[in-house]
Amino acid sequence: MSELTYDSLMDDGNYLGSERARMENKVILDELERKKKARNLAVPTDDNKVKARLREIGEPITLFGERAADRRDRLIYVLSQINAARGDDHPIEEASSEESEEEGEEFYTEGSLELLQARRNLAEFSLPRAQKRVAQQRIDSKIPLGRIIDIRKKVFAGVKRFSNIGSQIGDERPISQVRFAPNNKILATGSWSGTVKLWNVPACTTIRTLRGHGDRVGGVAWHPQATLTQGEGLVNLVSGAGDMCVNLWSLNSDAPLSVMKGHADRICRVAFHPSGHFVASASFDTTWRLWDVNSSKELLLQEGHSKEVYAVEFQGDGALIASGGLDAIGRVWDLRTGRTAMVLDGHVQGIFGIDFSPNGYQIATGAGDDTIRIWDMRSLKALYTIPAHVSNVSDVRFFRADALPSFKPKAESADVLMNEITEGTDADKSHDTEDDVQEWKYRSGLYLASSGYDGYVKLWSADDWQLLRTLTTDSGKVMSVDLTSDAELLASGTYNRNFQLFAPEDIPV
């Protein structure tokens, strides 16, 4: 199969002309029209009145695990379905005229030529990556069920063996975020003191202290090729802070390579695009912004949240970006077109952590309502709600097996070592290696980690969303969590200025 590119995508007009495509488009448009009418339904906000209304129309007044907000959403959905079945042009209960007048007119802001070129570059970068991801998912779908069960048991058994291997005082003030370098040997910590520190792990010795911010650091992120193919003198790290600056750092200097200004309030989280050419920053000025790393210029100022934007993260393909705000709303944006791809509406408190699954279509959000919500972009709705912590969920991170490790050959028996190697030995080794590669590729995205203000780090399975392991820290508030891509280390940053390292008990560190 030839590689999918921007030009070949533009030339392919067969899909839109097919009868199946027209039917699919009609179903989508009908669903959008139903949702549009549902937004105009006047439904009570009092939970007792919602239950009474559900009883009137013959629906269960509550479902297992259903919250008040979910119950009201279900009432809206049922009423809109009744309208659609009746073929009514108007909803059962019309919204007040004041509410309808509040609907604003759409407006568009003209973008720059640099943004137009960036969007095209993003499309050219993301299309072949998405094609490869889908091809791998098709291969994974053919794995026998018994083999999948064996892989899950092996992977989850290793996750359940994680334990604390040490704690280190990281700074003079709380550690706001921790992130492992792509080579898994360096840990970056951002602190409320305004410094970013680089640490050797698991030795926990300081490599360098980066000073360039005048206020608390809110987020740090590594270039995708930092410590791998990216030169030490080039951009390897980005940080955002309360001084409203986004700083780009190299690995051989204590001073920033570039300082990007534009935000009107403190910056919380930052993220590097998988291409390494762009950086995103979330800010308390209710916007997130896209920056060009090479020119250090702002490409996009994106509004869309009614309150402060706290979290931001790119999808692995590079086509999408998700933002989470203190308005309890998350949004998924298509970077190639600038449109909203999905609205993550379900939390009742601000969103503090957000991450894309390596499968490309699931998103995890952690919020101040103590829950993690899993969203599915294929169905455009919440897939599962995890009652994760007993206080704020501060961070969520999926495990990403980005690179294949060097698999060690399995130990041979003494008889084989003393006698001549049989003819089937090489074939068995090859088969073992193939199984290891298959397991490693399937492992990516199979579990995720969360941190909370209850002082715990928790590990969850990412297929049935069950708790695998609870790790205690030496603090009442865990601010951040991260996993290495070789599945050997987990780090957490805490409010009491420390960071902790965890590793499976059977792995030497």
C-alpha cells in the first residue's frame, strides 16, 4: 500500500461520490440536527424534578452509577429522541426567548500565511503516521484471543509489581510537573521556584539547573527526538511559567535559546508537537497558543474556553490537539482545519490533566471532580468514568511503547550449552523474538497512570479501566506523574518539593 500524502488525499474523490458515503453523511447530519434541537430543550436543573420528568415519560429515574448531571443529559437525550420520532419541527418544551437570544453569531478570524503553511505541513506530517497506526491496529485485531489474554496477564503482572525505589528533594518549592526524556535516562522537573532541573535517573543526581523564568513553572515538555537524534545545542526542552513566557532550552546551556511572549496571564501546561516543529501552551488568559519552534513566533491564538485553560496535549499522529479548562470543558481541535473535532462535556469541575491514548481515538481527562473520564472520538461521547481519587486528579498519562527495546535471548538449559545446538534452536529464538515484538507493540496504551491530591499515584488498565496498582508517596498532594517508554520507571512530583521514582520489583535499577 502506497504512503498516504496530502496530495494523494486531495486527488481521491471516490469516497464522497459513493452511495454509502451519502448515507453515512445523512446519518451524521441527522444526529447533528437532533443535538442542535436538544440544546434548545428547557429541562429542569433540580435533580428531583429531573427524576419526576423521567418518571412521566416512562424512563428509569436513575441508572447504576449515574450522577445528577448524567441523569439530566439522559433526559435531554430521551426528549430529543421523542421529538425526532414524532417528526416535530419544534421541541416539546421551548426554551425561553432570552436563552435563544444568547446564541451568538459565528465569526472567523483571518489567519496568516505562516499559519496556512503550518496547517499544510501538519497535514503532510500526520497523514502517513495515521496510515501506519491504522495498519498496525489491523494487524493487532488479528491476534488470537488467547494470545491477547496472555499478553495482558504478563503486562499487568509487571505493572502490579511497581514499588517505590526512592525519593529526592527536587527544589525549594513544590514540583509542578515531571517528564522523562525520550531516552528514559533524564528526568525534567519544573518547580514553583521558577527553575527547571534535569536529573540522572535512577541515580537522582542533578545534571543541570535551567534558570530563565521569573515565576512558578507550570509545565515542561521534551522535544520528541531530544537525547536521541537531536543535537544538544538545539532545542530539546520547552517550559511555560507564571511570568507569561514560553522558554526553549538546549541541553548544554543554563540560559534559554528563545523566549516566546504573547500570553496575558500565567502559563500552566506546554506540549511539543510530534514533529518537533511546533509547541502549544495553555494559559490562564482563557486561550491556548501554537508556536513555531524555528522562528519562535506565535502562529495561532485559539479561544474557545470560558475560563482558564489548564491542560493541553497533542495526539500521536500530530493531527489533533486537546485542551482542558477550568470551565470543566475539554475540546479536541483539528490542527489541519482549525475546527473543533469534539467537545468533552461531562466533568463538573476544572480539568487538570489530559492525554491521548496511543490508539489515536481515545482521550483521558482528569479533573477536580476526582474522576478520570475516558472519551471515544469515534462515538463522540464519554466511554467510561473512573472514580479515580478522593481529591483532585492532577495528571493522567498513558504508557507509550515508542521504541522497541533490545530483547535479550532467553537463557538456555545446561544440556543445550554442553551439547551441540539442535537444528530447531535458531527457529525457536526467532519465534521468541517475534512474540516479544508483537507483545511490545500491543503493550503500548494498555495501561495509564494518574496522580491526585490524595497523595496517591494509581495505575489503571486501559481496556476495562480497572485499578491495577496504588502507589503511596510522601506527600498529601501529587502534582504530576510520568512513565518511561521502556516500562521500567515511573516518576511523580509532589507538593512537598520531592519527586519519587517507582519501578517493578524484579527490574534492577
